[in-house]
Amino acid sequence: MRFGKLIFALATIALPAAATIAMAQSHPAGYLALGSFDILAVLPPAPERGDARYEADRAIYKTTRALLDTPRWKLAVNDVKTGQADMMRDFSCAVGVVLTPENAPRLAALVARASADTGHATGIAKDHYRRLRPYQIDSGAVCQPAVQLQGSFDYPSGHTTLGWTWATLLAQLAPDRATAILARGRAFGESRIVCGVHNASAVEGGRLSAGATLTAMAGSPEFQADLAAARAELAALRGSAAATVPDRAQCEREAALVAQPIL
């Protein structure tokens, strides 16, 4: 057992379920043992100046600047926010029920712990490759203040990693909604391309980093237990007469933007 997990287990003895879940959200320990998974052996290297992937990234960045101030740009601005309430709102249409940290605390706790691992893996790769973001190579409009990204690198995309973590887990919890959920997760990553703050290769790398790390944690008994608890919670929520259904018109507008090709 990792030291962090031991501390978490000791701290949650005799706590009610709600308190345990709240602690998991604020101090997620993750599911993977330290050093048990090597993301650098899985990801392809970041593109380098002069190779085909590097030049393709530059061309995509320049082409997608034409999306400035379009509805797709506005969705990309929306997708900058990554708080739990924001992510749950963003996937509510795809799931078919309004999600909040209050009505789905076990889901929130599951994703918090899983994203501690997926985010850690992506962070290792970012620090290893230290690739510049596209607006640092070519000029062009971006949808997020550059000061918010100071000291952070392009490859792989952390936003994409988080979005694909949410999408993959939600698709497992509600497989009948998997198509819409995974499409929204794909679009969440593409928003970083539209935004001009990540290259296309970084978005691809973020999805791969998230997917590979989630696969590595699949054998964890703790992960499987939390996954089962979140599945039961979400099924109960979706079957509840008190559950709120997302606004249909808004969901139709979102689905149209999600389906819009950007590359």
C-alpha cells in the first residue's frame, strides 16, 4: 500500500460515507502504486522541429484560428473550466441527467482518485518533453489568458487527459450512453486545439495517456469497488423520478457543436 493510501485509510476510519467521499475529492490518493506504470514507455515522443508531426501541428493551429468568435470557439472557452461541478455539467447532456457533486458524490470521488493517477502520468510526460505551446511558436488568437498557462507545457494535454478520464469512466458507468459520452470527451480535448493552447498531437497524447493509465489501474481492487459504487449511484440517479433532465434545446446545440469537425 502506498504511504498516501495508508494515511487516507487511517484518516477515514469510522467516518461516515459522505465525509469519506469529501476527503477523497479534496485529497485523492490515486489507485496506482508509485512507479508501477511508466507512461514514457507508452507515449510516442513529442514532435520535434522539422518532422512531419511538428509541421502538421503548426498547420492545424494556423487553420483553426479561423474559429475565433464562432459557436465552437465559445464551447472551447466553456471547456477551459475543469472544476468537478464544471465537468459534471459538461457531461450532463451526454449522460442524459443533470450531474452535480451533490447528487453523485461517489462518481465525483471515483473520478478524483482516477484523475490523480492520469494527471500524474501526463505531468511526468509534460515535464520530460517540455514542448512549447502552439501560440509560443506561431502568432494567433487564443481563448485562454496565457498567464494562466505560464510554466506549463504542451505535450501531452492535461485538459484532454482529464476530459478523457471523465468520458472513459462515465462510458463504463452508463454504457447505453457511451456514444454521446465519448463524443463529448473527444470534443472536450479538441476544444484545446480550437482554443489555440495545445497542438493536435498533444490532444492525441492526452487521450492516450489517460486511456493507458486507466487501463493500468483496472486491476486495482479499490478502483473496482469504487467503480461499482459509482455505477450503482448513477443508475439510481438516472432512475429517480426526482432526477433533473438537461435542457433539450441546449443539449441539441451542444451535440451539433460536438459533431462539428475541426481538423
